[in-house]
Amino acid sequence: MNNKIIVGYDGSSYAHNTLSWALDEAARTGASVELVYADEWPILAPAASMVPSPALRPDSYVVDVIDGTLEHAVASAKKTQPLVSVTARTVRAYAATALVNLSRQARLVVVGARGHSAVVGLLGSVSSAVSAHAHCPVVVVRGEAAATAPVVAGVDGSASASPVLTFAAEQAAERKVPLHVIRTWQPVTGLWERTPMATNTVTDHEREPFDTLVTVVRDTFPDLSIQAEATVAHPAAALTLASTHAQLLVVGSRGHGAVSGLLLGSVSQHLLRHAECTIAVVHRDI
């Protein structure tokens, strides 16, 4: 695995928080950090030239603004974490496309909840696209949490459960905090709501695969404090609530929902928008 953390950086306040998260992660793991500024203007300029108006960006913009922004960010990062190797580059591409391509050679891709993309203000434009298509885990930095707060992993019965739980356990062990693992079963609704099937409890048989999965992680990380919770609840609601007391919430890119065929499942999309803490999206082939 390439030991590099790719950071989507555009100089916004969200980007500063993103870089800070990546630097802390690199300091813990010995990884290097590369800031990537996606200059989308060369792609958008041909369309803009069709509109009668003054030039929207001078030719010196890359040197005067982009390069200066990156140089300042690298210098600041080296003061904050002098032992971490930090580099930067500018790529002429849409932000999501650039970060997905670079994810092939990365340990992690770290992005902010919002930024200065051409689609500024649309949470999920870059974050969602990168989370869905990246070739490594993607971290979307949101909110602030105490360093002692636990790592929370949301798992289901899909093939992504094992890599999600392994990644979460590694993060918790590195941070020396507890791991809280949540497995939910959808509550019975509609016509079945008043039948014996609506018990709102999880049977021993139903939770057996989950218990087995947690046991494997307990054996692999014997010094890690692990709380395993199996409950009847909507996964998006349960994990959003859990995010209020977590420093990192780890989920899979897809699951067993009605939209399981999508590259980024409905639960993951909901959490990218509503979770109170930073989200890590792990793909099943990681």
C-alpha cells in the first residue's frame, strides 16, 4: 500500500480543517501528505468564452494565487508537523476526477465537507463522487470532536462489513480510544407492523454472524476496548445519533438497502450530509 495521504485542498476554511486532520493522521502513521489543488478553470474557460464579458481570470492567476496558496499551506503544515513530509501540486481537472485518479496510489484521500469548487455550496458534489469512486478509503472532515471520543463503525451483513470494521479498529488503536461497533436491523413497518414479526428485538441467530465478525477483531486487537451493539433501528438514524459522541464514523460505500446497486449507498450519502463528526467511507475491496 502506498503510504501517502492525498488532501483535496482549495484554500477554503474547510480545506484548512481537512489538512489539519490529514497532518495528525500522518504524524500517527508515518505517512506523507500531498496537497492537490484542482484547477477547473481551463476546463470551464471554453464555455465561459462564449459569453460576452470581460476575462474572468487573468493569466497570472495560477502563479499569483494558486501557487501562493499552496506554498503558504505547505509552510504552515511543516510548522505544525515538522516530521511529516508535505508536498503540493496543481492539476488541471475537475476536483472529483483528479482525486479519484490519484486515489489509486494513496493510503487515504481526505476532503472537506465543502469547498471552492465550481459547484461550491453543494455538499456531496466532490465529497460524494470521491467517496463513491475512489480506490482507497475516503475521509470527509466534518465538525470537531474530543480526542478521547470513540471511533464508531457502522456495519451490516454485506461484504463491506469486514474491511469497515478492520479500518475502524486500526483507527481506534492508533488513537488509543474505544471502538463502538453498531449493527442495525430495519424495523418492521407497514402491514407487518402489528404481527409477531414486529418484535423489535434481534435474535441470537440473527446476530451470530455479527458476533463472529466482532470476535475476530477482538482477537486481532486484544488491547482495544470494543463495544458491540446490535439493535433494531434505521441505520441512518442510529449512526447519525452515534456521530454526536464520536470523533470518527466509519461506514461502507454500499450496503443491503433498496439502493444497494448505487456506488454510494443511501445511508452513506445521508451521513455525509448529517453526521456530526468526520466520516470515513471504506470500499469492500480495500
